[in-house]
Amino acid sequence: MNFIDTHSHIYEKEFEQDLNQVVERTLAMGVYKILLPNVDVSTIEPLILTCKKFDCLYPMMGLHPTSVNEHWEEDLKRIKETLYAQKDLFCAVGEIGVDLYWDRTFYEEQIEVLHRQMLWSFDLDLPVSIHNRKGFDEFYALMKKLNKPTYRGVMHCFGGDLNQAEKLMEMGFYIGVGGVLTFKNTHLVEVIKDISLDRIVLETDSPYLTPVPHRGKRNESSYIPLIAAKLAEIKQCTIEEVAEKTTTAALKLFRLPENHQR
């Protein structure tokens, strides 16, 4: 039984002291591939260096929407140079998107940054890992403006309603499901009931959004089976079926090799 964590940040400082043990625990739990999205210019080096240490790690490259500030053009130039210089290294453009949760100061810049990074994904034939908080309508409007018949990507840590999920899947996007699914009283349980397992991929977003029963502690990729077990409970199927279908979906979306090494 193999799993894939399609969104994790185990290259961040929270894992500096025990990264080797974290990866060992993750592999021992059957999670045999971990996909690592970039955040900003400062994370490029630790991301790439971490991925070079382990064959089970696959990096993405992109500029996170909350990292869009007055220096966005300079930052985006550096990230594009990194992506295009090592395009065979990266499995996706990410994480990118729209985040209007805290404020809208750089709203227009976020949309422009997302637009440009979507164009990179088309140019390089790479999928996208989308971050979205309080900005679904703005994201959806841009996708309609780009007017592609279909998209390759995932809405990471999906937190919307069924109508939004259906719009995403109609455009070709997969639904990323993580630790929030295990939280008490989450609305996602009812939403996920109506989404086919074939369109779901698993993620942790480590070190954030830790699933029950470890909520409040640092998240890590070894907790993927906890999320899979909750998904199996909701879908009334076996965890083996969840593993098979979500792993197949991730392999297809990110065009990853089926074996255990890059």
C-alpha cells in the first residue's frame, strides 16, 4: 500500500534537527513520494538542497501569494530563472494562487503574479499547485480569462463548497485533501462525500494543519495514513482503495515515475 504526499514543506526550519528521521518515518508508513512546493526566494536554496538528499522528494517552483509584496517583480524574475534553468528538476509550478484572507493590499499584484506563473506552466507543460484563501471568485475569473479548454493542477488544501469543487473539476483540477478533513465539525466531510476518489489527492501541508490525534503539534508527511483512514471512513471504502486511487491520481497529475526513485 503506497501513498503520496502531494504538498509538504519539510525543507523548512521546523525540520532542521530531525529531517532524516522524519523521512524514515514517512517511508515506513508507506508514503513513498513527497512533493515540496516552494514559497519565495528565501526558500529556493533549502528546497533544492533538501530534495537532493532524498530520492523520494520532488520539488516545485513558484511564488506563494502571501509572499507577493513591493519586490514581487524582482522575486518573480529570480523564481522564473530557477524554474527554467532546471526545468527537468521540478514536478510542478507551485505553490501559486490568491490569498485575500488577511488583506487586499497586493490584490492586483497577486493576480498578475498568478497569471504569469500560469503561463509558465503552459509553456513548460507542468501542472500547478494552487493556494487559495478567500479568493476563489478571483481565481476562477482568471482561469476563465485564460480560456484554456482544460487545466492540469490541484487546488491544494481545498476548503470550499461543493459548487466550487465542481467548477474546479470541470476545469480539470484535482482536489487536495489534508488534515482539516479530520477536524471536528469540518464542513469538508459533506463536500468530500460527493467527490469521486479518482479526483482526490492526499497532502499534509507539513508542518501545518496537523491531523487528529496530533493536532497542535508539528505536522509531517508520515501522517498521510491518518488522512487516508478518515477519507476511507467518509467514502465507506477500504484504506487500500483510498491509497490506490489517490496515488494513481497523483502519479497521473504530476507525471511521476511509479517506482520508488526519481
